Amino acid sequence: MVMPAAMANLCPQCGADVRDSGTRCQSCGFWLPAAPAPRTGPPQARPTPPKDDSRRTTIAVLAVGGFVVLGLVAAGAMIWLRQRSAVDAAPRAALVSVVPVASATPPRLEPSSLLGEARRQANTWHHEAVLVSLSAAPLDARGVAPGGKVDISYARPSGQRIVGGAEAGTERLALSTSGGPLVKSEERTSKGRVAPEPNCLFEDAWSAAQRAGADANAGLGLRYFWNEKYGRPVWEVLSGDGQVLRRLDGVTCSIITR
């Protein structure tokens, strides 16, 4: 309710003129109500505060960051699973590789390959040990038959000469195997002759003997030694009862016919 202008100039309590009294009636001391500020124009519309987009921006940033974090976590989980699978697979692969697989047939004896280990053991027994003989039986088309045996004999030299054909002492180191490591024993026997390491290998001599008619199914044997009659090392093809069937040159592998 707006008071008339005439009444606004009078004190509400005593009715005195208060146009020059200020905020308090000079007559009765009544505190005068503050006069409303004069209007200078039509009422102004209240300005609309600007929209605050910072909250939306924050939510958007957090959402993008959340997706990035989830992507990193997923990638890390995949890498970990792959590494775990590789680690789990490695012991299984190692286990498979070390488990021995039973062979249908045992490894075959190879006399020429055994000579290296035989020579090492002989040199330990005597630093100048010399080869006297090498033999293997029974044989089949491929060499020493399964269950066959290889015998290698070394001796101490009898004199200063240790070349082929020189006299060997009576003390012998016998090495033998039917599969597995060489078994050694010492013995004393009659004197023999030094046989040089065979230039015609066991495998070549046996192949030449078969080409010359040796029966691979007869359980034959093959022996290498120094033959005094021929003055050279020879290979002899032996029957099961020790009979000589063929002789081959221990250097050239050729058949000796005389």
C-alpha cells in the first residue's frame, strides 16, 4: 500500500511536519520510516545469470578418463593372461622334451666310433698303449647285430718300436661292450703284434665282404689284427665256429685272394 504524498510529509505519531526532520521527528522523536527511492523509469527485468557449463565439462572429462582407464586395465589383463599362458605352457613343453621315449630297437654298436673312447681308456692305462686287435660278432646286413658284442685289445709296447707289426707285450687291456659303456679288464697272454689304427674302417670292410659274397644272415664275425703272413693289418671274416671265410686288406679294404 502506497501512502499519499501529503501523509508521507507528516509524522505518523504526532502529525508534525517532518519534511525537514530527516529520519526522526523533531517534535516527538519518532523514528520515521525510510522513504522509498524514487523511480526514474519503468521496472527493469532481473538479469538471467549465465549458464554454468563447468559441471558438464567436468562430467565429460571424467567419463572420457574412465573409458581410457578401463581400456588400459583391459589391455593389461590381456597381456597378463598371455604371459601366464606362456609360463604355464613352458614347463609342459620342457616336461615333454625330457621324458625319454622308448625306442623300438636299441642303438646299434659302431666299432669305429668306439675306438676313440677305447683309445682314451688305453692311454690312461699306459701312455704308450698300442692296438692289438678289434673284433665284432654276430653281424647282419647293417653291421653289428642287436645283442652283438665288440672286443678291443690294447697292449704295452714290448720295445722301442711301436709301429705296425712291432712286437707287443704280454700285458693286455681288454675292452668290450654289448651295448652301453666299455667294460675293461687286464690280462696277460702271449705276445702279439702292434696293429695300426684301421685305415679301412669296420663298416667299409664289412660292406666290401658282403659284396664279395659274405652272407649277412649267417651270423658272421669280423676281426682286425696284424697278419704276419701278409705283413700288413687285415680284416678276417669269420664263421660262427671261427673259420676264416674272407680276408681283406686293412688299408685298402680290397679282398686278399692269395
